[in-house]
Amino acid sequence: MRIIRIIACCIGIASAYLVTADAQTPARQSGYQSMSAENKALQDDSSANPALFWLMDGQTLWKEVLGPKQKSCASCHGESAQSMKGVATHYPKVIIGKLQTLEGQINQCRAFNQGLPKFAYESKELLALTAFVATQSKGSPIAVDETAVNRVDLKKGHDWFYQRMGQLNLSCAQCHEERAGLKLGGSIIPQAHPTGYPIYRIEWQSLGSLERRLRNCMNGVRAQPFEYGSTEMAQLELFLMWRARGMPLETPAVRP
Amino acid sequence: MSKTSRTVITMPDKAKRGEIIEIRAIAQHDMETGFRYDQTGKRIPRDIIRNFTCSYGGVEVFKADFYPGVGANPMVIFTTIATESGTLQFEWTGDDGYEALNQAQITVT
Amino acid sequence: MSAIQTKKNVGRRDWLTQALLLGVSFCLQPLLALAKKPEALEAIQKIIGSNALNEGKVKLVLPPLIENGNLVVLKVGVDNPMTEQNYVKAIHIIAEGNPLPNVFSAYLTPRSGTANITTRVRLAESQKVWAIAQLSDGSFWQSSVQTMVTTSACTEEP
């Protein structure tokens, strides 16, 4: 009888440990999983996905021959943009000593190789081109790893993620790691893996970038949001993409 | 001032006579409701697509009225009977002189 | 003679008017109980005129819980043979809680094949959405869905 009680206790303790261990290290999950069936269907159906028109605009911009050098993206990178397959999964990355996001690199190419003024952040053109380039890698796993050149920026990004900020004094991790899966208002808190950017956010009724979404988050905790195109943004984005490494890219995603 | 935008039609290009086909029509348009305010507190004026028609071989087979409550990049999915081979014409009209046209061919056997 | 006849005519007209008012209010009363907002009621009234609004035949599908009301897939269908003699002429969508209750109107023909329509609408808040179908015989049929609309967290505006 006593031995049965001891065994029962052991089983109880073991299963309690297993349950809490599972709760502490949940499998990584894209925000897609927490969406309603209807919104998932919106993302999956390429002819109904609201990002459709930005992709079409991006394709047009890709081929547009412009500027003093009379070059288009296609002039160097090919008509069909198949050369872009796998590219978006490596961003942000350090290029010639500077940490570049995909938007930053597109603008860099535009200014340096085409001799044209850079696109404004969140402009229709930059969103369209970024989405067009990123969607060429749809389905491929995010491939941002820690390297010797990005180590410092990655650490900085890591610190931004775990640092409390704003009037509400909350860090990204407090919601998106500790409380992911729970609810904030009526919405489920996602784990915040940027697997589908630029996304069509139903709230915006428009396509938008990761930086726009991060600024929304910072507004949410009443912090001074990072500026578009800033180093801090790139560092945080680098950390988030590193954190999501291995997860498939969904661009263009739909999110509420 | 007239303006236009992209539109996408998704429908089969072949069908049997009498078969019911599904047509999906979507237009690129912000559908500004007229109920929003800008940063300065000024009302942003209404600017929407008002009307959509589908003609099959010159005969109007479907029509829809859109109001501000229709979502951005308005989409309609409807059906029609494949009666004969020919062209389906799609037209969208709206505020501020907006007009968009698209067409699709169908072979009916 | 004519004076007496006129008086009789007025009497009949009076009675007819009263009967009509009674009939209309009989139709209106159930609507008043169902449609919460007066603008929505007015919009529905404009559509059906003095006809009765019957329940049935129409199937309206909206998600039960809507994560964001800016883009909501709406499916509406009417059980109808869609022949020359008997077809659905129009389907109207009314959203009670929107600043403008009329949302979408579709006009069909005997060539439509089915009376199934899908579109994407904006819903300002949790509210009742109506689908009103007009048949070729002049009758009106309705169905409604009560929706729950939530908003996203962490937006641009506070």
C-alpha cells in the first residue's frame, strides 16, 4: 500500500513537471495559427489575398527602366525575379559594414545603381517592391544566423527585445514570450515571428512593413517609437528574424 | 478628373453549355468611406467605387451597388450560366470619375 | 345629391386609409422589435416599400467572431430555382450598426444560375446584419446574423 502511494506520488510529480515543462517551452508558432479560419483563407487564396495588387505593382516596378542610368531592377537581376528566390530569408544582413533591412537594401540599390531618389518608408512603391521580392522566397525557411559580422547588432536587438520600455514599462518579451497565447483585449497575443512581412494588416486596410508594426507595438506601450530606417529598428528586426530562423516565409501574410 | 486602377477577373475560360460558372471580380481601390478623419481633424471625403456591372455577349447579366460599407479592394463572387462562346465585359464606376474595364473570353462547347 | 355622394366617398377613403395604416404598422411592428437602429429600419423600409418582409429562403453567412471589422467575408445565398418565371431579382445587405446601414446590393437575372454571392464588407461594431432578397414575384425574404466584432491590439492611434 505504501509503495503504491509512493509510486503514485512519483507519477504525479513527473507528470506535473512534464506539463509545466511543455508550458514553459511551447513550439514556435506563426501568428497564422491564431487567426480565424476566414482570415487564414484570405491569406491562402492568392487570387483573393488583398496584397495581390501590391504584388502586381511590384512586378511592374521591377521592370520599370528609369533614371539617369536607364536601369530597372530587371536589368541586373533578371526579368522574372527568380534570382530573388531565397534572398528575403537572409535579411536583415550586414552589407559593406552596414546592417540593412530588405527595404533599406532596395533603397540602397535604387540610389546607388539606378541613380534615383530613395523611396519613402511605407510608400506604395517601396511596399510593392519589398513584397514582390520577399514573396519570391515564400515557403523557404528564414535563414538568419548569428555570424561574426552581425554578432554585435544581434546582441543589441536581443537587448531591445528584453528591455522594458514606455510609460507602461513593458518589454516585448513580457507579452510575446511570457504571455503568448493569452489574450490582450479580444486578440490572442502572437509569439511575434515576422514570417510574413510585408503583411496586409486588416487594421491598416493596407499592406505595411514590419517597422510599421513595431511602431504600433511601441505606441501600445506608450514608448517613443524607433524611427523608420533607424539602426535600432534594423537591430530589433535582425533579432526577431534570427528568433524565427527555420520558420517558413509566408509573404504576403494577412493579419488582423 | 478621371482615374482608374487594376482589376482582376478569375473565371474559367471553358465551360459546357448550360454549366453554371463562378466569376470572381476584384478591383484595386481604397474605398475611402467618408467617415474617417485625418491628423488635423478634418473629414476625409468619400471616394468609393459605386457600381459594378457584368455583361455577357453584350447583355447585362449581373449588377451590384457598392456603398462605403464594402471593404477596401472590393471583391464580388457571383455566378452566371455559360450560354455561348464570347466575351464577358466588366465595368466599375465610382466617385471622382473613377472607371475601370476588364474582359474575359469564354469558350462554350 | 353630389354632396351626399362625396360624403360617402370620403367615408370609404377614410376607411381604406385606416386599413392601409393598420396593415403597414402590422408589418412595421415586428420590424420595430427586430431592427434596433432607426436608420437601418428606414433603409429596410425603403427597400421593401409597403410589402411584407418574410423570414426564410435566405442564408447569410458571417464569421461568428470577427477579429477585425475592416474586412469581413460575407456569403449570402437564396434557395431559388433561378428560372425565367421564378428568380431572385435583388439581394440587399443592411448593417444596423454601421454609420450608413446600406452596405451592398446585388441585382441578378435568370441568367445568373444561382443566387449565391460572396463579398467583403466593413462592420463598425458588433451588430446585426440583414440580407433582404427580392424575388421576381415581388415578395421579400430576409435573414439576419448577430455578429461579434473585436478590434486589434496595438494600433497606430491610442
